[in-house]
Amino acid sequence: MVELAGIIILGILAQWVAWKFKIPAILPLILIGLLVGPIATLYTGDGTKLIQPIYNGEKGLFPGESLFYFVSLAIGIILFEGGLTLRRNEILNVGPVILKLITVAVLVTFFGAGFAAHFIFDLSWPISFLFSSLIIVTGPTVITPILRNIPLKKDISAVLKWEGILIDPIGALVAVLVFEFISVGEEQTFTKTALIEFGKIVVFGFTFGFAFAHALAFGIKREVIPHYLLNVFTLATVLGVFVLSDVFAHESGLLSVVVMGMVLGNTKLPNIEELLYFKESLSVLLISILFILLAANINIEDLKLIYNWNALLLFGSVVFFIRPLGVFLSSINSGLKLSEKLFISWVGPRGIVAAGIASLFGLKLAKNGEPGAEYITPLVFMIVLGTVLLNATTARMFAKIVGVFLTKSEGILIIGASKVSRLIASYLKNNQRHVVLVDSNRDNIKKAKDLGLEAIEGSIYSDQLTNNIELNDIGFLMALTGNTDINKFSINKFKDQFGENGSFRLVSSEEMNDPENNPNEGLFSHTDDYSNLMNLAEKYPGIQEINIKDADHYNSLIKITKQDKDIIPLFIKDPDGNIRIISAYSEKMEQINKDSFLVYIGKPIDVEEVK
């Protein structure tokens, strides 16, 4: 009981440490597992592990093959959750570079790492290619924490983010197929019978996954399943499909749940986001338990297998040759600069799927007496820990060395996607600024996307934004909602991450009537609130510009905007196209360059009125 409670406590503690220090959770999880497992045998009095996953007659958590069953089911749930995130339209829309990274680069890694493992460690071809298939994946859980605090161009962040998201289920599928092919072999000679068995695994895996996904989707759409049972019913279905598929074709369960997740993720379900949230929370708990168990189950003898120069040579081949080769081949004629290709090549940490499936397959093949299977788990763990440590400690420095580190973040995050927000965002985008709108209102987000604007549907109270590495170039924050509490909360929560160059919000109705006590972060005008802006957006649906001759001319223009309720100033655009946000204290603008423009919303200003 103490061991089981300890694993859960240590796992959640590791997740907290990862969140606090902004590092991938897999790093503290595996390190804790090694410390209470194989390394513990070096400092405990009786030379035993503090946590013994498999019962050995004296102590242990799982008797017999129970650990094997738990790991199988847990990996199945994690892979199902990964499959849910894979969207068909996202693959088609991510662009040629990312599409090649999940096809061309995957093939480069598969064959390159396979050849390297075979010739460096003298492993059999099947085991070598199983190893290479397991290190295909990167994953958002390791990419996001590393890049979260590195200001990069949106294109670079997008490439790394989408590669990690899309490659997880694809890499898992490749690894599962290679493993199934090995499992049906007879003394590494793949006979006609073995190929038939492999075919059965593929057929039953795809058939069960596809059929039960549609059956579950039908039940959800017809509301056959009550809402309060939706999540747990789906979990039970996943476990049932996993076991049932295994009954009909041994070892086909993993394939069936990956396919089931992919099909459900591409079905228009009313509760898909809620289902994803539940599966994500469950995956966090399972991952926390799983990786401490798996790392603790490694023996000192397994670590000694890779305690040599060969392991370093294999690691160097994967990181410094195979990964860059895949990236450079995938980015031919892509428009990416050499510096950007180098940075993407450098950042390729392997993630949770690689370590989890490696342990599962290693256990299974070692149990079946497959020659060389004992190398799978330690080699993959070496690649995972090595790449995560390398990238976590050097990514920021390497970004500066190759010149992709943004010294100044010019992107703008707008909280709220109402009509006035969309007008302002369209103007900024047309003036070559990276603008992102955030709103929990689906209709507003759809209208924004129809205008070609980048928009995120989500709540500011979740961690969705802070985890979005594509917002790394954001330096300005504008809260433009009609809710003052939301505007204030947005400023307080995101000003350090997204508002380093300025955080602004609309004044409230109460503040509008008391200009002397306006907040310093007041936006545009201290006498105009959300209601005034929306009225003007309806009345004059466009953004206007007027040339500023000098500082006196600017002051005259601002005076007119204060006297006329049908004009609200927004920005100052200088002759070079640089845009400055006007705060509520617009008369405090420090410098006005000749031939700048006052940008405003409202009726056209009569030039003759301006003295």
C-alpha cells in the first residue's frame, strides 16, 4: 500500500515540478523511477529497490504478468487519447514542410536509426527497426515546455508544434506494426503462416477500431448514453475494444485503439472537447504512475548494457546526423532559412509515447525470448532522457547562436473576438502584424476565421494559451471584451508572458465616468468603453487613417476625438509602418514623427476642421 501511494504522490509531485520549472514531465518522472528502482539497489542496505514493480516472492506490486497487463491497458488509453487529437483536415492544412516531416523525415529516422542500431550494437534487423520506429515520435508534451519561453517566429513554433502533435499517433502506429511483425515471426524467419498472422492483426485492428468508433459515435449522437456517463462509458469501450481485439488476433489491441481514436477524432461529435479533456486528465495520472513504474522496473544489468561508447555513438548519430538529414530533406524548397532549418533540426526531444511503448514491447519480447530485446528499453530511455536534457538546457542558447531568437516580440494578442476586435485585428494584420484573437464564443471565432484571422476558441481561465508555443512572438496584450472582470483577469494573468511591451484593457463604464481615476493600462480612450466601441463598429464598420503633420496637429486631432463621440483613436502609425497603441492617456504620446498617421474608428474627420 505504501509503495502504491508513494508512486501516485511522487508522480503528481513530478508533474508539479515539471509545471513549476517549465520542463517536460517525462524528465522528473523517469529520474524518480530510476532513483527508487535500479539506482536504489546501490544505496539500500539489502540491495533491493525501494519500489519493486514485479512481485519477486518478498515484495512487489504486480504478481506474475499483472504489470504487463496494466502497462498494456494504460498505453492503450494513452494512444487512444493521442489518436483523438489527430485531425484529417489538420494534416492537409499544415503545409508541405510539416507534411514532409511526418512522412519523409519519418522514413529517414526509421531506416537511418535502424541501420545505426544494427551496425553499432549488432542487433538483429527486426529489433533494430523496432528501436528506430520507437524513436520516430517527438510529442507536444516534451516540445511545449522547452519552447514555451523562447521567443521565436510563428512559423518555426508552428512547425515544431504540429510535427509533435501529428507524429505521436503516426509513430505509435508504425511501432505497433513493426512489433506485430516481429511477434508473428518464427526464429526471425517470416514464413507464410507468420505473414498470415500479421495480416490478421492488421485486419482485426483496423476493423475493430473503425467499427466500434462509429458505433460509439452513433450512441453519442443519438444520446443513447447519458451525459454523466459519457466519459466513463467511452473509457470502458476503449478497454473493451482493446481486450476483444486481442482475443480475435493476439497483440492487435494497441492497433485497434489507435485507429478507434483517429476515427472518433475525425467524427463531428458534440462532446468531443469534453471527452478530450477527460482523457487528457486520465492520461496525466496514468503517465505519472506508468513511467515511475517502468523506470523502476529497469535493472542495473540493463543500464550496464548501454554503459559504453557505442551508446554515445548511437545517440550522436540520431541527434547530429539522422534528425538534421530528415529536416533538411523535408524542407527543400520550403522557404525556411538555413538558421530556421538548423534550429528545427536541433529541437527533436523524444517523448512519452516512445518511452512507454518501448517498455511495453521490451517486456513482451524479452518474455518471449527474442534475442536482443533486452536492449530496447534502455536504448530508447537513453534517447528520451538524452534528447530532453539536451534540448531543455541548450534550445534557448542555440536559438540565439543561429539567429532565430526574437529580441523583441511584436505580435499582438487580443482577448475577445467581437466585431470591433475583428475590425482592429484585420487592420493590424493588413499592416503585417501577427495578431491572434481569443474568445470562448464559437460564433465569434468562426466569423474571425472567415475573415482570414488567426483565432483560438478557448477560455482564458484554462492553461490553453500559456501552453501555446505559437504565441511565443506575442509582446502586446489587448483585452477588448465587454466584461471588465475578464479584462482585468486577462491583464493580471498574461501580462508577464504576452504583454512585455504593453498590456492594455478597455476602461469600464464606472471608470469612463471618472477619468481622473482611470487605470494606467486603459486602452484607446478614458471616456469610451466597450459599448461605445461596439456602437461605432456597427455605425462605421471600418478603420480610418489621417495624416499627422506634427505634434501640434496630433494634439488638435486628439482634441476633436475627445469632443466627438463618433471618433475613437486607436493607434499611431509612423512612416516606417510601425504601430503604437494609444493608451487612455492619449495626450501623453511621447513623440510624433512627421508623416505619421492617426488610426481611428468612426466617422471620417474633416481635414478643414483641424487647425
